Amino acid sequence: MLNYISEILKRKDLLIYLVKSGLKAENRNSYLGYFWWLLDPLLNVIVYYFLVVVILGRGGPGYPVYLVIGLVVWRWISTTINSSAKAITKYSSIINQVYLPKTIFPLSFSFTQLFNFSFGLIVIAIFLAVFGYVPGWQIIMLPLIIVIQLIFLVAISLVVSYITVFVRDIDNVLTHIVRLFFYASPIIWEGSRLEQSDKIPEQFHIILDMNPVAILLNAYRAILMEQQIPQFLGLFMITVISIIVIVYMLYHYNKNEHKIIKAL
């Protein structure tokens, strides 16, 4: 196990190369290039603002800021999960020729999307300034929340990339699972409204409260919008469970690297 981790650290140059090449590949054939990293979350906000506020007549004065935080954070989650599913199979030709720790590939996708998320933070900062939201001292906790989310997404990436090697159809199933979490999380709807709605049976509220996506979203909004300390119990549970999953998957990858090569 320790030797396997040491092998991953020795390949850090390859990891950096994969991140850089992934960033270049995303906008290689685009006229606007890296500007899309700013424009894409902005266009998402416009679309959902039109749907929720203009068409459905919901959302208050601070809803645009609420919405942009939800969409930017969710974009990091969804793109990481969807791209990581093919992290290993995409590089099957390289893997079959040279020995490399297979965990490097899902890790590279996780860090690539982290870089994209940093541009989303610029969009959030613009919305905070335009609508007059000034974060308090709690803003110092923002890097901690980002690290917790990164750990969470690394754990998911390692799992889905491994499963996809052996069950290729999981990639199609993931699309529906990700969509389910989108609508089950307070991304475009406000959590307080859902809790007050008699359309959602009370027995399902506990499931929504345990939703890791909702916990992360509420943490970002507490820091950036409400000048409050986030609920650390939920964040602590996400961190602990994610670290356990990462350790287990590293052990599992180490023991089954030959099976991955054979499946490819």
C-alpha cells in the first residue's frame, strides 16, 4: 500500500501533464477558448433565472446570488463525476503499453475540474459585488470547504472510474444518477421553501438533509451570503467517509491493477 502511494508520488510530473493537457483539450476547438470557463456558468444562471423567476415567478432579491453559487458548485461536481467515469478507459492505449498507477487518471480529472471551478469563483465574486453581498470573516473558511469538496470528489472519481472499467454501461446510468442529485439538492430551489412545502412527505426530509451535495451548497452559501459559520458536523462526516473511501480504493487499485489491464 505504501509502495503504491510512493509510486503515485513519483509520477506527479505525469499527473501535472495530464491536468494541463486536459485543460487545453476542453477548449481546443473553441473560438472563445478559456473565456468559456467564465461564460458557461454565467449562461447557466441566465437560463435557470429565466425559468424560475420569469416563468415560475419564484425567487427573492438575493436569488441570483443563491443560484450562481449553486450552479457553479454543482458544475464542479457533475463535470468531475461524468469525466472521471471514463478516466481510465480513455487512456487504455497508454495503460496497456506502460505500467502506471491507474489512480493517476481519475486524480488528474479531479484536479482539472478544480482549476475550472476557480474560474467559477470569479463569477460568484462578480455576483456578490453586483448584488451588494459582502462576506464576513467567515470567508477564511472558504479554502477549507473547497478542500473538503475536492476530497469528496476524489473519492467518487476513484470509485466510478474503477467500476466503469468492468461495467461500461455504468457511464449511462451515472447520467441519470447525477440528474437525480441535481433535482434533489437545493441548487435552483431554495431549501427553506422545500421544507415548508406540503408536497414533500416529511419522511423524505431526513434523506435530503443527509445529501452531501446539499451540505456542501449550504456551507458555501453560509460563508458567502449569510456571514455564518457552516454546519461542520455534516462537513466532518463527508470528509471522514471520503477519506475512508479513498484509502480503501487505493488499496483496491493496488491489489487489482492486473485485472484493470486485462479488462481493458
